[in-house]
Amino acid sequence: MDVLSIGETMVLFSPKTSGQLRYANDFSARIAGAESNTLIGLAKLGYQTSWISRVGNDELGAKIVSAVRGEGVDTTHVKQDKEASTGLFLKEKTNAQTSSIFYYRKDSAASKMTPKDIENIDVSDTKYLYLTGITPALSQSCEEAISTLLHKAKQKKVTIVFDPNIRKKLLDKTSGAEQIRKIIGLSDIVLPGKSEGDFLFDTTETTEISQRCRDLGAGTVVVKLGEKGAYYENKETSGFVDAYSVPYVVDPVGAGDGFAAGLLSGLLDGLAWKEAVKRACAMGALVTQVDGDIEGLPSREQLKIFMESNMQDDVNR
């Protein structure tokens, strides 16, 4: 397996019109989850990925598993919970610039994951373990499950990639920050953004965020800078990579997940750090141009064309 990950995927209900949710009558239903987004992005590029999770024994859970499996991700380690339901969330777009998210995930099936969900999983042949800060914040049992998985990965020398992916609605400023910092210290590669730097270290200065992560024990840090690109640093090399320009941003949600998929694909292909980060920036940019978390994730050919031309309005004939 190229990449293994664990996390919650929910069903997102989005109104087809802008304005307050109270006035919405028609909704679209899509799947959305940080970890599964990244795994799907990698699967679309031709890599072998596997997902650990729980869903409810309900129609929303069936929809999620069917969709993730249909995108080429292994779902062998996804369990159905007969006592807890699948999480969902609503997206309200009040105008072109402003969106609000309302989560209904408390006591969801995924929040009930425990170390028992991990104990029979063999990570020996896994190249990368990809984690985000969302999953351990779901519950105490999820935090323990992540700890168990980290221990297994460390034992088998699996490279650990961690995106803090701060969700302030899930985390207490003090205990939550400490939880995230602990995982950073156990990770080989960390992918913070400026907002994570502010939450974790009270700084938005790029190189300081990187240094603080490295001081905790991270080997390589890639700081995501949005429209300004990214900064990467380890003991051998460092540098800035420019962002790929896009005509306009349709939906920024999921760009970080695409970024992670691009970076991991570059590392799996043996690219140098600068080139891997370039690919990550390209994937992130592509995702922003399509409404939805996974709908903008490209095939390998689409990614190649985009990176070579950086002209998204061209027609591929």
C-alpha cells in the first residue's frame, strides 16, 4: 500500500441557491472528509491507498463507502456501526465571498473509533501513513486509536505525514494545541498553514512556523501559503515555491487535501522536494476551481497539462 490514512468522512448537504439555509429547498449531497479526499486524489493519480474509518449502518454510510471505494480507495478497514449514525454537515453560502459550515457529527460512528479498530491492521508494507489533526480531536477514543496507529507506524519505520488541519470547533486552545504539537513531534513530514501556526505557536511568520515544528521533532516542514505558494524546509534544503495562478477561486475547501495528495505523489515518484512541492501547489490550485472537495482532483494527465501550461481555460483536444 502506498498510503494509509484514518479519519471521518461525512455527507455534505449544500443548497443549490445562495442565502440563509432557512430559505433553501433544494440540496445536493456529496461526500467530504479531509483524509479520504487526499486518498481519492492519490488514487486518481494511480497510487494504492487504503482508508480506516467507521460509518453508521445507514444509507449515508452506504453512500460514503460506495463513493470512496468507487474512486479506487481500499475500504477493507471501514466498519459499519449499528449503534451510531454517520455524521453529516450543511454548507450555507450567504454570498459569493462568505460561507458557513454547520456540523452534525457529535457521537457519530467515526467518533467511536478505538484502538481495537487498529490492532489487526498490518502496516508493514505501507510506505506513508497520512494523518490530520481532525481525527484525534473527535473523541478520546479516536485520540487513542491515532496513538496506536502512530506506534505501529514507528515500529515498522513507516513515514508519517501530518497535516494539523485545525478545526477550532473541535479543539480547546490549550489542550488541543498540545495534542497537535505531540503528533507533530512524532511525524516525519508536517504540513501546517499560517492559521495553524497562529493556533499552535502564536505566529504567522513562515520560517518561524517551520522552525517551531522542527524543534518539536518534525524532519521536514512544508508551510502552505495559499495564493503565495509554499515554503519547505529540512536539514538538507529549503526554499519557496510559487503558487499556480487560477482565473478565480470557485471553492477553496479541499485545496489543502489536494495539496497533500500532490506532495505525497511527488514523494512516491521520487521527486526532489522542490518539485514535489510544486506538484502539491498545482493540485491545490486545481481543486479551488471546482465546487466540491473531490470533484476538482485531477487525473495524472490533467495534472501534467495544467503544470505545463498553467492555463486552465484551454480546451484539451
